[in-house]
Amino acid sequence: MKINRIIKEGYKGPCKLIIISQASCNINEPYLLNGFKDETDLVPLVNENRKFLFKTPANIMLAWDSPRKMLCAVTKFIVKHTSTDEELLKLVEDTITQFTEGVGKEFTSKPLMTHEEKEVNAVITKEEVYATLAPVEIPEGYLWLGLVIDSPERQVMYEEFMKDPLVFERLRDLCIKARLNISEEVNSSVGLPIHLRDQTTGELLISQNTAKIFSEFQLAQNLMKVGTDNELLLGRLMMLCPFFSEYMLFIAEREMNGKEINQDNYEDQIKKAINFVQERGRLNYFD
């Protein structure tokens, strides 16, 4: 059994798992079975109460490997998370077991086709098993939404994020710059075209720019919920002024790394943010 991983270190999104096993048939022209699909779904595979598969794009299929002149059984799964080597090996072994003991028996017990007045059957074996784990490809500039809101707390905050009127203004500007069509009737972020749905998995995607604003929103909420007038002002400035948002994220990173912050520079950034808001005629947000 050979397993090939073609995923980058740190990748945590859904993956395609392609498993290929050798097969044989009772005729001298096995290439005639190329493209045959079985009608029976494989049983969802579970390991230690963790369900790996949430979509099976195709049932098991027979394919003819011309260079090696070999008939193969091929199946593709979408795996929810990047499995460990041990989990992946167990997943492949369970699938091959179903090939040989479940689906494979059906192949041998019913005719796949008739060739020269002869019923054609196929047998799937555990010989020459190959498995490849690859990331599900998504459009450039997008992230899996499920990885951005990966906790109940972030889920709740994302719902607040989508309802916030200041966020709506930022995201609407983002859509306008990207030349996306926005209906005049849209008055909240829910109606903006900031998500895509991946056709392979059915999962939602979020643009990296929107995810970045969500990160700013989380930091802004931390400031705003403290309750002092100054911190309330800073939190709202962050949502209106992208440059101030950048600076606050920089400040947060420096604080986490235990580095000192220049107070004069900090006050200067606040003044720039206030000027930015004034120029847009939005100072009434702080009245």
C-alpha cells in the first residue's frame, strides 16, 4: 500500500482522497470496462467516533490503466480534515475492505455487461493499492469559512459581524471596489456577495479581505465591550478606518510578543483615524 500526501504543512481544510486498487475480469478485453460505475454507495467510514466523509462525489468506478495494462477500481472521497498518517491508513484499509468484501462481491455476483454472448464479471483485490491525499482547490483569495469561525464563540461573533452597520459599510465598499453587483435594496452584510459556495464540498468560502475585516471586528469588539468612552471610540474607529485597523492589529501583535508600544505614535494614529472619519462626514457615529 502506497500513500502520497500532496498537501502543504499547516493546511487544515477539506481534502480529496483518491484510492486505487487492482481489479481483474473474466474476459480478455478488460479495457471494455473502463468507466463502469457501481450502483452501491460505500458505507460512511468512522474511526473513533470521528466521521471522515461528508460527501462522496462518485461511487466506485472501474478504470483502465493503459500504460500498465491494468484494470483498476477507483473511488474519491472528500475528507473533512487532514488526517494523521494512522487515521489515513485506517481509512484506506477500511475502504479496500469494502472493495473486496462488499462492493467487490457484487461485481462478481452480477454481470457488468455482456460481451460476445458472455456475462462479464470483475473482481477487486487488495493488490497494488495507491492512495493520494490532496487539498480541495478553491479560488485564489478565498478561505474556508469553517476554518475562520472554528469555535462556538467565533460563530456567535460572526453573526454579530454580519449584522453590524459599520461592518456593512466596510464590506459594501469592498464589494464596490471589486466591481461586484449590489442591489440597491441590500441594507445589511447578509445580502452582500462576500461568500462563495464550493461546488465540490458544498461548504461556504469567505474572501481573505472579508476574513481580515472580521479579525479587525473581533479586536474592535474586545475594546468596545470594556465600556469606557475612549475605548468605545477606538473600537468604532477601527471599523470605519482601515488604516487604524491595520495599526491596531500591529499593536496587538506587538503586545502578544511582549514588545513596547510608542505612546506618541499611538496617539498620532488615533488623530489620523478621527480625520479620516471626519473627511467621510461620519463623525456623527460618535455623538
